Amino acid sequence: MKKDRKKRVEEIYPLTPLQQGLMFHSMFAPGSGFYIVQFRLVLQELNKEAFQRAWQQVIDRHEILRTAFVSEGVKEPLQLVLSKVALPWHEEDWRGFSPSEVEQKLQEYLERDRTADFDFTQAPVMRVALMHIAEDEYHFVWSSHHVLLDGWSVPLLIKEMAAFYEALSEELTAQLRELGRREKITLNTIVQGAWALLLSRYSGDSRVVFGTTVAGRPAELSGVERMVGVFINTVPLCVEVDESAEVVSWLKQIQQKHLDLRHFEHTPLVKIQAWIDVPRGVPLYENLFTFQNYPVENKLWEDGAPGGLQIEARKTRAKSHYALAVKIAADASMLISITHDRERFTEGAVGRMLGHLHCLLEGMAIGPARPLSELELLSPTEQQSMLDGGSNGAADYALQQ
């Protein structure tokens, strides 16, 4: 372990006099909150996975954010720049609380966080927390020690993180659209494939079933795009996951299955259930996949609201009874969200699920000719963290000298 840890150290520097003072004032006054800086954001319609990855990219880019500090067993205090550091990510679900209760919980969290001491031997000397307060609204808290950053640096990092967040979403979407154009596969099919593969990896089953929403608006019906009413239906999609299959050929099989479903897009679930001899009361599936691509809505808003109506904000909310409901809203970038039964899935588990889905989509975009087995579920940071036993520390550096 000591040898591996030593290999992870990229650079070693002495602390500046100011850094030494900041660190020692905190070390000798535990629980004081000295020099802990908190930064808060209120976020809406957040792609959590892209947001988390954007923060990780910021850490990967800046040495100071990958720095641990050693003061014992060395001649002078040192800062050690590590090659890889995973950002600890904390989430809480506050959606069941009233606005006044949310504010109270936030203030209580900020106080606890402010007085929670950092372990300077563990990088990063910063932490983040994301509080889910409504279906599409979050509070975000970023806390760091002044030994890392001055006030000038904070807005620079926030702007950089925001740029990474936007680029992640748009770049990957563009890559997937190009894959679809080249191979004549819809974006819907590509994301469905990634979801099926994720379910298979999670469950260990080679056959997975999930619900999929069909539009129910046949192109041959004149004027269908102007008709108002409920045309959609949900039908089960059964996918065989052969890990040895090539990504593109496997996706084309899923697309053909989806085309075959059009013959049954108005068939009631009760009838489908009877056909496959599933007992009443037993659900055909417990997770729903919905791909939203509403060109009419985009057209409606691209030139502003109709009739001169002034609208400051627009949101669409919906909630289903499924244990998991995946919704993809596709435009220049994809917004992927998962609503879930909070009695069965934690917020953290769903956040990791989104991250794993993103990894699979990235793998498909980069290597469409590879077998499914070569698509990574875990991010490089997760893989490195597992190899390192989850430690980003430098505590035993002095013992190596």
C-alpha cells in the first residue's frame, strides 16, 4: 500500500507561510470552523450526473484541489499533489418537507458542516452536498478550507464547472446523434439499449423487461400532430442482453423490436398480461422508460411566447407510480432524470445509477464496434477509488521517508 501511495504522489511542495498559519489555526481549534468557506447554489432542472462529473473534472484539472497536507514526521509542513482524487459526494432528500422546514434543515446542515473539521492528510480538503428539495430543485453546498483557495479563485472554479457541465451534456449528445445518423439508429434506441444493459448488469439477468412509452400518433393519420388528447400508451419491451454482441448490431435488434411494438401500441396492458400468462396483480414491469422529443414544444418557444404573452419561466412536472421512471428530454443536449420510489431506492443509489448510465452511453459513443462486455459501468474515478481502497490520504507519507 505504501509503495502504491508513493506512486500516486505527483509533486511535493512546502506550504507557504500563510498556508501554514491557516492550517495550524484550524488544527489547534477543533470545531471552531476557522477558515472553512461555504458556497451555496440553488439549482433547477439539474442533470445530477453531468453536474457531479463536471465537479470531478475541475478537481482533475487543478493540482491544488488534489492536494493533501503533511505536518507530522517531516522537517517542514508539505503539500502532496496526488494524481487521482475522487470527490466525496453527499446527497440528501428533503422533498417531503415544507419550505420552512427545508430552510431550517439547511441552516442546521450549514452549521454542522461549518464546524466539521477537515482531515488535512486526506485530499480533497473540500466537500460538497446536494439537497433535493423538490422534483426539479436542489440546494448545493460547497465547503472548502481557505488553505486551498482565495476568494478570487472561487468564481473562476464555478464558471469552469458550469462550462464542463454544459460541454458534457452537449458533446455526448452530439456524439450519440452522429452514431445514430451513421448507423441509422434512433437516439431513443441508443439510450434504451444503455438502460437495458444497466438493468442487466445490476440484476445479473441476461433478459430484462421494462415499460416504454409509445406516442400512438401514426404518421399516416392526417393532421395527427395537431390533435389534442391522450394518444400515448405504455407497452413492455423485452431485451436479451448478449455481452458478446457488438454494440451496433445489438442496438439494431432493439430498434427492430421497437418497430414491431407499433403493431401493439394501442393494446391494453391487461390483454398483454393475459397473452403471456402473468397472474393478475403481478406487474409486467416496475420501471418505465420515456423518451421525450416534442418538436411542437420547441417550436412554440423558440421565438418567445405566442400572442405577446410574457412568461418568465416554464416547467413541466409529472410523477408516476413506478419504482423507477426514466425520462429523457432530447434537444441540443439530453436531460436524463429518474424519479423513484423513496421507500425502495435512496437518492444516492439513483445518483450512482445516472452516473453508470452516462458511462455506458459514453462507451457506446466511443466504441460502437466493441462487444457489450467491454463497456465500462464504473467511471475512471470510481475504478481508481476501488483500487485505492477508497483512500485519498497522505497520512503515512512520513513513514515512507
